[in-house]
Amino acid sequence: MKTGKELKPGTVIKLENDPWLVQKAEFTKSGRNSAIMKTKLKNLLTGYKTEIVYSADDKLEDVILDRKEATLSFISGDTYTFMDTTDYTMYELNAEDIEAVLPFIEEGMTDVCEAIFFEERLVSVELPTTIVRQVDYTEGSARGDTSGKVMKPAKLKNGTELSVADFVEIGDWIEIDTRDGGSYKGRAKV
Amino acid sequence: MKASWDIFCSVVDNYGDIGVTWRLARQLVAEHQQSVRLWVDDLSAFVPLCPEADATAAQQMQQGVEVLQWPGQWQSVDVADVVLEAFACKLPEDYLQAMKARKKPALWINLEYLSAEDWVSGCHGLPSLRPDGLKRMFFFPGFGEGTGGLLREADLLARRRAFEQDPQARRAFLQGLRVFPESSARLVSLFAYENAGLASWLDAMAAGSVPTHLLVPQGRIMGDLLRWLEVNELAPGRVEQRGALKVQSLPFVRQQDYDHLLWSCDFNAVRGEDSFVRAQWAGRPLLWHIYEQEEDAHWVKLNAFLDLYVKDLSAPAAQAFTGLWHAWNAGSDMAQSWNLLLEHWPEITAHSERWCLQQSLQADLAQALVLFYRNWI
């Protein structure tokens, strides 16, 4: 069983016997210490997609999935091809299948991802908890702050924007935490 | 079309849950001719809002609403056309089974908390599918398009205007509470949770150049108030004076009288959800003590509302208003921010009425729920 709070992209839940892939999950605090999870689900049998809200403590039946290590091989339009690192099998996914991690997918990335299979079909991928990406553009340090507490916007090579410490410069490599939708962790030593 | 409604209310704390559901139930009956059963798990919280009610009765009719004790041991009943759980209270398992077995499906609605945050319109009206096939719809009150609106009776603003235009009605109402304000006094109501900032606010009002008459309905703020007054008790009706400030405690009043109190005052400090909404319909400057949440989540909600509310104020007035709300909710010193707010009093007063009118243009919550049901069938 999974609770509404535990849903995340890549989770598959069973609703009325059909498997539904969580493509996106947004956690929000509601009132009086309750919370809700807004999800985007795809029916893995029919392809039908829908948006659904769960209370954080709703109980849901999850489906046990196969997981394998895979790396991004190449991107062609909206198709992302991943390669099984053990037997080199190629698998394709559409952009919308990996919507939640898409901001941190880019050509040339070497992260070993977790490929998620439902009945031998690749349905999603999960990135490692920490990934390293290069800053493509950011303004110069405004205040000369070195504490890491003052933040400023920055852009990655694939156009993704996020907040980084004020001292980060163009070309720097940074660590990103993928668990919370992608937040800056610190400057990486590369 | 007359539909049957089961509204479930679990009283968690204070009067918010029962306040909202009782108001909604009455409105569904009076304005939309719906048949409503209100299930309440703690009727003792209901009696202060409806003094005619009997806290021990398993079933009673009050103002057209069938009010029922929500029993610990659930007894089988027919499922209504619309099942509304307030604030995600858990429905009895047996009732859920009866919903599953119902030939014609019931519309199951979870009425959520009020928030001005952006995400609300993206979640309002979305379903929640359960593994057993039951579907629950999430219904969010709110301040703008794409939300379920706010609770407001159809004639509320007309009643308020009539009250405002009848000085005798105001005088009679206040006299009924043994309140006799000086004509030059600023009348302020105070309904709040415990607040460390209260003493500094009272100090500021006591030192003010304009006399203030502070009316305090019984509630959780009383302890802080008694400490500041250095008295052991303040019986309803009794007045204590400190400098320019008169402090008077009031009995807990029914919802209709609380509206009259808000309409009688020049400034209203409110708390939680129900009184917060009513203070907006009063069209007076207000101060909201928001329900404190874990991880300071309430600050996000407070600021989301403030962003919306002060948008059309001048920058200095917006800053003064926001500063007062921040100080109050942080329990910090209120003196400076209160005095700053007074400098922008005319602008903020005019804005309060504008905000009220602007909000009244959207469908009210009861109307939106009835429409939601009609569209659903």
C-alpha cells in the first residue's frame, strides 16, 4: 500500500484493476495540517490520462514494478531513448512519460537512471537523488555573498531555470536534488 | 430540483468546522430548497451557534435542517444524493459501503479549506479515485475564478446595508449586549487565538488620541486580555478602562448576531475561516489571525491572501496593512504597525468595501455546490 503523500512520478497504482502510472505529483499543504497530492495519471492499458487529487493519508494499492539501470542514449524530438546498462537493450519514452524529470534530462548526461518496467514495458525513468549539471547562464554576483544563503536565478544547458547560490558563475557545475522537483544543493567538484 | 444532502462535520477544535457546515446547511435549505441532514460528532459545539439546539438529541430539526448526532456506532441509513464531507473528515466505513451499493451513484464531495494560493484553482473540482471504485470530488472555496467561491447568503449585503442605514438598529443591537460606545469612539471587535502581540496592541490603543471601545467575545484570547488588564475575570458586559481604551467582554453570540457585531464595528480582528469570511462581507478593515500550521505553512497562505487583498491599495497603505497582519500573526510588537495603519485608515476603509463588492460578484459557495451537482448529474 502507498499513501497519497508517497505518490511520486514513476509510481504505478491500481484503480479498479487498471494500472495507472503517476506522471506528475505535486504536494501541497492544505488547511489545519492536512495535505493533498495533485497527480497526473496515465492508464497503462488504455493510455487515457487524467488529473486526480488525493489526500495525503489516502491509501492506495501500488503495483510492484521491475527496475533496471539505464542511461540516456539520445534524444530525437519528443522521443527519449534509454539503454539498459546490462544488456544494452534500447527503450523509448515520450516526453510526457517523463514530464516530472524532463527539466533535468539533457543530451550527453551520464547519470545512471532507474528504468521502471510494467509487464516488460518501460513506463518511466527516475533520476538519481543527486545529479550534477553545468550552469549555462547566470548574472554575476550582485552582493559578493559567499554564504550560499543569497540566491539568484540560473539557466542550465537545456533551458531549465532554477535558483542557485549568489556566488555561482557561468560554467560552474552544481549539484541538484531531484527529490523535490530539482533544487540547488551546492557547487560540485568536477 | 430538490436533492438530498448528507453533510458530515467532525468538530476538531474551536467552532470553524461546525460554523461553516451549519451556515452551508441552512443556506442549502433556505435558498436552494434542498433537503439537508447535518451529521455532527460533537453537538456541544453546535449549541453556542444555535442556542435552541439540544446537545443530547440524536435527531432534531433546526431552521429546516435535520441535525443528527454522528454516532460512534454507525447505524444504517439511506445514502443521500449528495454526500459532503467537511474538511476531509472520514466518513463511516458502513456509509461508504452503502454508497458503493447505491443504485444511482451519489455525488461525494470533500469540501476543502479556504486558501488564496494559486494552486487552488488547479485542484478545484478534480476527482479522487479510490481503489474500490468510489469517486470523491475535491471542492475548494476561494477568492477568484476557478474556485468554489465563498459562503454568502443571497441577501447578506442587502441586510448589511439596511442595518447600516438604520442607526436605531445598530444602537438596539449594541444595547442588547450592554454596549454603550461614546459617539467619537472607534469600535473594534477582537476574536482571536492566544497572541503574544496583544499587550502591545492594547498599549497602543490605550495611548491613542482617539478613544477605542474594544469588544471581545468569549474565546481563547481572554487569558492574554486578563493578564494585560491585571484582573482575574471579565464577566460579559463588564467594562474596564485603561487610558483611551475601553475593554468589554461579550458573551459568545450566534452567527447572525456575530454578523451584526462585525457590521457595528469600525475594525474587526477575526480568526480561522468562518469569521474571516464574514469580516470580509462586513466591508470593514480587518485583521486575520490565521490557524497556525506545521512547518509554518500558514505563512504561505497568509501571504497569498495578502498579495491578493492589497493589490489595489497604494504602496504605503499596502505596506501598513501587511505589516499589521504580519506583526499580529508573528505575535510581535503591534504598536508601530497599528499606528501606521491608522495613517491610512480612510484608504483602507474604502478598499474594504470595494473588496467586499468585488468578491460578491462571484457565485457563492452554496450556489456553486448546487450547480456542481446539477452539472454532475
